[in-house]
Amino acid sequence: MPALVLSVVLWALLCRQLELFPFDGHTPLHEDPARWAWHLALPWIAIALPFAGAYVPVLRASMLEARSADWVRTARAKGLREGAVVRRHVLRTSLAAPVSLLGLDVSHAIGGYVSTSRTCSGSPASAHWRRTAYAGSTSPPSSR
């Protein structure tokens, strides 16, 4: 599972070596929303990053197709600036394909969240798993 592997790599690099993100722990949302978001930023990145590469070529192909449409040529002929043509006519029609792809990826992201949050969160089982994995031990994590 790519999100799980990426979360372990990001955790080892950004938490252990560079110390940019918190190592362990969880802050409830009602206590400190900013700290809650900071603790969950790494799992969010690990979930979103594998999907980002799929959207760029889909959006680009869709925009190239829409740029040659009749209504875009008409908008240019009416004297609209290129930025306005791209925003109002090309981008709006091009977003249908990436939004459809997003709908398919949401279910995969939810599944990846379950495994990623266990890896990147501060639960006792995942903390034990990370410590033994980082120390080079091959023992499985306890389920307690």
C-alpha cells in the first residue's frame, strides 16, 4: 500500500531526522485546533501525495482539449484577455475530469487513512511499532 510506505518514510525523515513534525502524541481538536492540525499534517501529506501525480496529466490533457473548443475561440474573438479566457472558459470545463477522478480516489484515500493514521499517530501500538522498526528490530507490534 503506497500510503503506508510513504507514511513510514516521511515519518522517519521528517520526524526523526529533521524534527519538523511532532514525534508522537495527539491533541484533541477542542483543546488546540492549530496543534491538532499540526499533528495530523504528516498523515494528510502521506495520503494526498500519491494522488497528486495523477491529477496533473488529466487536468493538462483536459485543458489542451478545451483550449481548441469553439466557445474558447469565440471568447478570444470577442476581445477577452487570455487569463480571463483560461479562467472562465477553459478551466471551468476542464475540471470535470479531475473531479470525476477525485470521486474515485476518495474511497482509496479513506482506506489509506486507516493504515496511515495508525503509523503516523500517537497510539501506543503504533508508537511501539515505530520504535522497534526504527531500532532495526523485526518483532511485530503488539496489538494492545
